[in-house]
Amino acid sequence: MNRPASTASFAPGPLLLAVLIFVAALTRLLPHPPNFSPVEAIALFGGAYFANRAWAVLVPLAGLLISDLALGALNGGTYLQYFSTATYLPSLLAIYACVALCSLLGFGLRGRVNGTRVLGYSLAGSVLFFVLSNFATWLTAIVVPGYPACNAGLGACYVAGIPFFQWTVLGTLFYSALLFGGFALLRRKLPALRPQTV
């Protein structure tokens, strides 16, 4: 007996990828060191595995947006200012641009995912985030509490960002290991996930 077409054509892969990305993004609500975040990892993961290239970019961006809104609802303060104050808009856009660019970077992992490549791409994504986010902070002359050097010059702004960079790298590596490693285990169990992209 044939199954209905809607059931037979259902592909669980994209839904599972989206769930993994949203769950990882929402871990930003948990206590963590500054910049220890899944943001770059979810972008690389989406770029590596979504067959639909638009989804590969849009789903990580949606995960970031939902987690930002949740942080704003829970914490208020700076998180809400990002969405309500024009001063913070360039920094906010720079972060979202970093996620979109990292998703595009993740296209280079398609069909070639292994530990060494994920490590290299995770480091590249972390550097991209560091360069763009600190440039946006300097460009808009936003006074970062405790880091007045951001108004002294671009070089000083990058130096002030170094303590955060180590956490960006560690967070990206940690979440990349969880996402890519966890998905590799799921692919062994579920044949529908075995194509290079889903």
C-alpha cells in the first residue's frame, strides 16, 4: 500500500537542522563568559548542511534574532537598546552581517566536513567576528563601559577586544564540536540524514 504523497515527501533533515540551530542559539540565555557564544558555530553548521542556500543563511539569522529578543525580554538594558537606539544599530547590523558571512563561509564545508576543516573554519569565523564587530564598535564610537580605548583609535579598539576574542574562539570551538559532532552521530543512526546536505 502506498503512503500519501505528503508523508512520503516529508524530509526530516531541514527541520532537524533548524531545531539544532535554535536550541544552540537559545543557550545564550544560560550564564556564560562574555562572547562564549554559539553564534558563529550555528552559522557554519547551517552553511555546511542546509541544501537550500537561502535557509543556510536565514535559519541561523532567525536563531540569533530569537535569542536576542529573548535576552532583551529577560534582561532588558543593553539588549533592548540594540533594537531601540539608532546609536547601536551599526554594531547590531555588523553582528548579523558576521553571521550571514559565516553561513556563506560554511558553504566551503559542504561534503567535506571533518575535524580539521571544522577547526579551521571555526577559527576563521571567530577572526571574522572579531575584526568586523570591533571595527563597527570603533566606527560608531560607542563607549564600551570599561574600555574607553574604543574612542582612541581602531588599533586601541582591537586591543581592548582581545580579552573577549579568546572567549569567542572557545565558544565557537565548543559549539562547533557539539553541533557537527552531534549531527555526525545522528547521521549514523538515521539514513535520511546521510546525504551531504539535507
